[in-house]
Amino acid sequence: MSQRNYSKSDLNPVAQQFELLVLGSEGTQIGLAVKTLEAHGYHVQCEASAAKADKFIRAAMAGSRTLHAVLLEIAIDRSQIVELLKLLHQHYPRPARIVLARPDELQGLEELLNDGLIDKLLLQPCSDKKLAQLIEDTVRLHEAVLLNVELIKKVDDLQKEVDAANSNLDKRVKEKAEELIKLIYYDELTGLASSALLKDRLSHAIKSAARDSRKVALFLVGLDRFKYINDSLGQDIGDQVLRDISERISKCVRSSDTVSRFGGDVFGLLVTDAERVEDPGFLAHRILEAVAVPLKIQGQDLFLTASIGISIFPSDADGANLLLANAETAMRQAKLQARNQFRYYSGEFNQIASRRLSLEAELRRAINKKEFELYYQPRVDVSSQCVIGAESLLRWQHPDRGILLPGGFLSVLEETGLIQPLGYWVLEESMQALQRWQAQSLPLIRLAVNLSARQFHDRQLPDRIQQIADNVKLDLMQQRLELEITESLLMEDITSTRAMLQRLHEMGFKIAIDDFGTGYSALNYLITFPLDHLKIDKSFVDKIHTNDDAKAIVEAIVSLSYSLHLNVIAEGVETREQLIALQSLGCKQFQGYLFAKPMPEQQFVSLMSDRGGASIVEMAPEDRLLRDPGR
Ligand code: C2E
Ligand code: CA
Ligand code: CA
């Protein structure tokens, strides 16, 4: 074994910091390599048994010293060396793992190399210098790799920190933006839309209404004397009042409308499809009523009122700002005048509204004073000219204005719900008339009663009718009552309409579709309803011998009624020509001034007793057969 002496300056400065563990036998080539390495400055710990090497490694793992490389001569103890390599690989990757083997010992080692358990496999024999060089290179390379791994991990960690900070920042920016939007667009106290959001929506609504020629209504609802509540009861109670009122107003409107806190004690309300001029006034009324219900605050009733200003696009203004200003003017006028009322910006609407209001009051009074009466218009068989039925028509005996027709007040009855009590009165009165006529031995005829949408949609209708019939002692199953329902009402909600019709039909009512031809009935539904009559609208009858289209429509309705096995009745027949034309098209019954106008009961009774009438045989026997159930 040759030995060379190195001077201090020959020493590798990096190598001086390195600790090497060598497992090998001194007498072999490895011993010479160790000497060379030591000469290069490495601290080398040489062990002759795997057990000792194991102990040394565990001490290093425990942290008592740092180990930079292990050199393992596989011939010493193959199986235990493999265990050592696993231990290092899994728990202490710091030192480079170098294995020395002879060519005949290679089997199995390549696999360990591939699996990363061995960093470098050195073949023996080779010169001690070469061996030392290889070991040194391996250690350096391993150190560099370790350093790299560490750096990459540090960069990774940093990246993660940056990512986390970024996403945190994103979240906070988003939260702040949402907070800001909330602040700008919603009122903190009530949760309603802010004035900014209302203005925004108002501008949009105006644009889209202008496109489709629709109307937009803007309401400003100001609480009357709210300052007084705030001053005398304190701001907390004031806040509570504002919250309660905002809830009440919200309940008055549809979800498509926007309710906003417009500032202080003023609420804004945007109605985007204010098609009918009467509608806004109606809604204003509801809001006033809702506000007027006493608030329970600290066990005491608090009475509030509001004043409402309404402006309408396009008649009052063509832009959002002017519409707002006009609504405000109207609100101020309402406050100045009497409070607890609404004002339109435009005088024209105010007149309509106040007329409707006084009409409503008058109608209430008229119902109480029983100023209503029924007139009867005969229904006539075309060929025999016999009266086979009649229609009850409402009349108002106005104390000053005389007999009033329903056209002038029916819509107010409908909108205010007054039609419900009055409608039941009409039914009761009609039933009583039938009983009276029977008692007077008049010919048995059928009487038709008009039902409006509001009445028809009342779920209690069948029970209430039955109750009335029981009181009047009229047997509904005699089928002497008929209900007239307009065509447009029929198509509103097919399923519940069908169920209601079925129920009424089973109770013994005949069902007629009024104003037929003016609505848009889908034929496939018509077939499924339990119907008995179609009444051809007067507008077609009017033009039947002057307009080919009208004639064609009547012809189509008649043939439709034949195929659906329904009776067809022409309404509003005023001339002989009309009647002849109707007859030639196959229409078998009619009503109209040609025969008689609607008349008071007494007159009707004398007509019936003079002329007599036909009993209720309206259908040809073959038709009856066809409409038998089960066919
Ligand atoms: P309607 O059911 O279509 O009634 C027919 C209307 O035409 C009646 O008007 C009748 O007087 C009128 N009329 C009949 N024959 C002729 C004619 O030859 N020429 C002209 N020009 N008119 C004729 P009225 O009595 O003014 O009733 C109007 C509407 O009011 C009715 O139309 C009906 O929809 C409704 N109505 C009437 N009474 C009641 C009722 O008790 N309850 C409900 N819900 N609605 C009613
Ligand atoms: Ca009718
Ligand atoms: Ca009609």
C-alpha cells in the first residue's frame, strides 16, 4: 500500500467539513481509498461490521453528528447492508449512499440503484485514487442534489405562502366589494332596495316599457308625522316602525315590483307593468290600508298613516329623474291636502281615481241599502218563438240617477271584492224568483246567472251556493239554473277551472260560455270541460249580414257546437235580418232586443203568463243521447 503525504494547502476545503462512514475491511482496497480521502481532508469513520455501522448511523440520525456519505462494501454483510440502505433512504436521506461491489456481487444491486436506495454503485477493483475520486464526486453531487431539493422545497413553500396570501386577498376584495354593493344598493335598516337601486331599476324599466309601449308607475309613500314618533318615542322605536311598515308595504306588491327605502320616512315603489290606469290607484289604496292597521309597540297601539304620490310613464315624464320629481310633487300635494290618501301627478288620473273612490263608497252604501235589483231578459227558441229561459241581469236603482247598467260599476265591484257578497245576493234572488214563478204556475224555464272571475275563483262558491239553495228550498238537481262564465275566464287556470266546473255541473248547474268568440279558447280544452251552451257574442251577431268574416265565424261556432253537442245561443239580436241569418246558419236560440229587453220581474212574469213559455227542452233527443255519460 503506497502512501502519499499531502501538505495542508493540498487539502480540499470543502472536504474538510465532510464526515464519511466507511464499512469495509482494512486490508482491502477500500482501506487505501480511505487513506486517500483522509489525505484530502475528509473525516472518515471506519467500521468493520454492519452492526457497528448501524450504531454509528443511528447516532447520526439522533443528531449527535452530521453524516455526509456512507460507503458500504457489500461483501461484508449483504443482507444487513440492504437493511441499512432502507433505513437511510426512509429516515435519513442526508448522506450519499455509496456501495462497493465486485462484478460477481452485482446481482440484486441494480434494483436497489433503480429504487433510489443506492446513489452510486462502485465497481471493484479500481485504483485507490480513482476510487477516492469517485467517492468524492458522488458526495459532492449528492450534496448539490440535496441543496437543490431543499431550495426547490423552499421555493415551493414560498409559492404556497404567496398563493394563500393572494387567495386571502381575493376573498377580502370580494367581501369588501359585496359590502360596498350592499351599502350602495340596499338599505341597512329595512333590507329594502336603496334609492340608488330604485333609480337604476326605474331607468331600465322606462327603457323597456318605451320599447313595448307599456306603462310604468312610480309611487312615493311618505309616512305622515313620522318625525313626531322619532322625537317623542325615540329612534329605536322609530327604526322598529320603519321595519314593520316596510314589511307591510312589501306584502302589498308582487315580487316583480321593487320596494325601496327612499330615504328617511319615504318608501319608493316601482310597478313595471301598470297597464291599466286604475291599477295603481288600487294598489295605493291597499298600501294605505296596510299602513293604517295599528302597530303594537311596547304594548300600545300606534296609529300611522301615509301619503302617496304616483307618477306614470309615459304620460307624466319620459325619464327617471322627472318621474321621481313628479311623484314627489304628488306626494307633497297628498300630504298638504288631507294625508292618508294618494294623489296622481296628473290631474286626469286624479279625476278618474277620485271618481272610482266615490263610486266605491256609493256601491258600499247601495249594497247596505239594498238598491240592487234583477232584470230578466227572455231567451227564445228561434223556430217556435217561445220563451225557454231567461238571464238575470243586475241593475242599480240609484236614488238620483235612476236605473244604472252594470257596465258602469262592475269593474269597481270586481276590484274591491264587493262582487262577492253582491254575487251571492244575485244567486239567492234568482233562486227565489224561480221558486216564486213555480208557485205562480208559470211555465218552468231555466234562469241563467252571470258569474264574474272573482266569484268563480272563490273556493267556497259551491258550498255557499248549496247553502243558499237549501235556504231557498230549491232543488238544484232540477237543473233550472245555469251559470254563465266568460270565455277568457275559462282559460286562466285550466286544471282548477275544470275541477270547479265539474263540481258545479254535478250539483245540477248547466254551464254556458258567455261572449264566445272574443276569447281565445283552446279547443282541446273546451272538449274536456263539462259545458252545455255557447253564447255567440253580440259583436258577431251585429255584423252577421254585413260582414262575411263575422258570418263565417258564426257559422264556425254553430258547427263547433254541433260537434261538441252544445247548444248555441245568439246574444244581442236586434233585427229580423240578423235572426233570419242566424236561423239559416242553424242557430236555434237567441236573446235580444228584437224579442225583448231585460225587464223587471213583474213585467217578465206578465210576459210569461200572457205568451206562455216552453218547458226546458233545449236539446234534440239525439243530442241528449250523445251527451250521456259513458259515451
Ligand atoms: P252579458 O252577460 O253579455 O249580458 C248581455 C248584455 O247585453 C246585457 O247588458 C244586456 O242587457 C245586453 N243586451 C241584451 N240584448 C241586447 C240587444 O239586443 N242589444 C243590446 N245593445 N244589448 C243587449 P247589461 O245588462 O248591461 O249587462 C252587461 C254585462 O254585465 C253582462 O254582459 C254581464 O257580463 C254583466 N252582468 C250583468 N249582471 C251581472 C251579474 O249579476 N253578475 C255579474 N257577475 N255580471 C253581471
Ligand atoms: Ca251573460
Ligand atoms: Ca254576453
